[in-house]
Amino acid sequence: MTEARLELALLTFQEGDASGAVATYATILEAQPNHPRALNDSAWILSESLRDYKKALELADRGVAAAPDDDHLRDTRGAILSKLGRLQDALKDFEKFAQLNPPDGPRRAKALLQMGRTCAKLKDSAQAKKHLDEALRIDREKNVFSPQERAEVNQVLLSLRS
């Protein structure tokens, strides 16, 4: 039943019903309180769509406690922490996200993008540039980023150089 409910929650979200998706994930979490994907996806939706950062962080924290080497949970929690202004904590999650992926892998490029964004917010230009340059190198080899992400990276790099 869990897989069917996970798919139902995803479809519900894709149909534009974020609250319904979170409710479906909640039924999974009632039976399996530490289910990594249900915790991650529910936390992501709560943060990105419903802007309930407190509840999102609670779920992401639970997920990371249960599955500390789940790169999706590290990415999600880092994004939530960043939105809450806890940039140093976010950076730690993004660093772990990067470590959990192969050096030239697409998911590592995504982690490096997150690290670059965070370092730029922290006014650490040297580290931001380093992470973003590496992310672009992987992107050139693997075509990881969307045109919007590439434009963002280039814009941040330009602003760091001036």
C-alpha cells in the first residue's frame, strides 16, 4: 500500500493540490513514522508550496535523524534552513548532500549549486565562485541544469566578480 500512496500523493501534488498531497503523505507517516521519502516529499511541499517552514523543518529533521545519508533529505532540509535564514546550518546539509554523490555526478552538481548560492548569501565570494565553477564544469559534461539555473549561476558569478 505504501508505494500506491506515495504515487497518489505525487499525482495529487502534480494536479495542484499541495494540501491533499501532504495529507496523503501523513497517512503513510502514521503507519511508518520515519519513512524517508514521505518525510522528504511532505517537508518539500510544506516548504515550497505551503510556506509552513516550521512543520517542514520538523519533518526534515525527523527524516535526517532516521536516514542521515539520504541526499534528498539533506537537500530538502538545507533548502528549508536557507529559507529560515540559518545559512551556516543549510551549508552543512548541502556539503553532506555533495559528499553523498559521485564527484562528477548530476546530483553533486545540484549540491554544488546550492552550496554556491548559500556561500554567496554568506558573502563568501571565493567559496561561492569555487562551487559554482565546479557545478558548471559538471553541467557542461552532463547537461544537468535548466536554462534558468545556468542563467542564475552566470548572474551570481558576474555579481561576485564585480
